[in-house]
Amino acid sequence: MLTHLDSQGHANMVDVTDKSATFREAVAEALVRMRPETLQLIVQGGHPKGDVFAVARIAGIQAAKKTSDLIPLCHPLLLTGVKVELVAQGLDAVRITARCKLAGQTGVEMEALTAASVAALTIYDMCKAVDRGMVIESVRLLEKLGGKSGHYQLDTSSELMSNSAGAE
């Protein structure tokens, strides 16, 4: 059932007035692929615009706090924790992980997804002068805790099997 549609099929914000405030947490990720030279520039701190990871981390945190301004039917939330981590992965990628937490009446999946997405876009923005061919991929929810629907965790077992099969 699509909760953002009323009985006539019109978009509406879900009423969470009667829901109890509970602990909620969500983790999302994004991957930015780039040329190995671009990743080296970032990791070695030689980028002329400054610390790419630091700027992307701050952008992700800000984005999580502004999600309801960007996504029309999201509730404005009082986040109690936002953490954005960026790590080089292999020779040509940056993996971004965003974790959002609160005690509230609705989940924080959109905030975590928005944080990961905007951090990835910030990397692109800062590095586009040296690598316009970067690709942002795999923006996805990894885990969600709390609320009526309980615990969700992305099943990566088929992904792990396909990756290991390709490595042989």
C-alpha cells in the first residue's frame, strides 16, 4: 500500500500524530566511480579545492537536515545523529555511508539516502574539472531499524556471489 496517496489517489503527507515516538535509525550508501588519478588526487590531499572528503561529509550532514525541504512529502525531523563516512574503495571509487538517528514518529530512510546522495554529488562537483566521467551509482538503503515495520537489512548475499564469481 502506498501511504502517500489518499483514498482518491491524491498525494498527501502521512499523518503520524498518533504514532509513538521510538528509536529509529537508517543507513544508506552511495558509490562514486572515477579515474584512478582522480582518487589519488583526493586521497593524497592534492586537490586545489581542498579536502574533498571533509566538504562532502559536511554537505551530506546538511542534506540530511534539509531532506523535508527537498522531498515534498517528507516530515521535518529532529535528527539526533547524522554520520557520513567516506572511504576510498579499490583504485577507482569512493564509498559513502550515511547513518541517521532519532527518537521520533517516522523513519529516517530518506534522510540517510539524501545524505549519501548529496555527499556523492559534492564529490562530483569538486572533482568535475579533472574528471567529468565520474559515475554515481548504487545509492541504496542498507539498513533500517525501528518503527512498525521493524528491522530491514539489505540482502547482499546474491551480490557477493556474483562479485566472487566474476573474480575467478
